[in-house]
Amino acid sequence: VQLVESGGGLVQSGGSLRLSCAASGFTLEYYAMGWFRQAPGKAREALICISASDEIRYYSDSVKGRFTISRDNSKNTVDLQMNSLKPEDTAVYYCVQGAGFWGQGTQVTVSS
């Protein structure tokens, strides 16, 4: 199993970023996928997940209405669209497979 995140970077407050997770080594359509993040000095935080049947569940009220998740099983990708970004969204963002595999993370920095 391999999960590779991309799309992170530096963005101004109020801006948008789209993170992508390239999945390989398993059949994506059979698994729930999610995104976590870890800010400096803080514990990892679950954000959002999408089930194998495309049901979306938010785990963090702080991103509800601003972030959304989508999957493309034909491309083996899971995306996280992040809008209205705030400085407190600065963190390393991780893609997670439902069986517990994690990507290496991608840094998102939001400047004020």
C-alpha cells in the first residue's frame, strides 16, 4: 500500500488549495479514505472521510463548510478541497486508508 499526498504549499488567508492523494497497492473503490492533519505542537486531528459508497463524514467542526473530500476510483485518487483557508489550518495533512495506512504528509501553510 502506498499513499502519496501532493498539492500542499503556502497560501494566503482566505485562499484555496486542493490536496491530492495518489493511492496504489490496493483497490481504492473498496476502502474508506480520510484526511487528518497535525499542526505544530498539537495532536493529529481527524478531519473528514469518504466511505466506499461515497458517504462523507466530517470529524472536525472547524473545517465543515470549508473543506470537502472526493474520490476518483478510476484514477486512484482522493482529493481534499480546502476553501476559505485560515492561519490555524496550517499543518501537515495526511491521507489515510480505512485499514490504517498513512501517507507521508504534505505541508500546508496559511499566511495571515
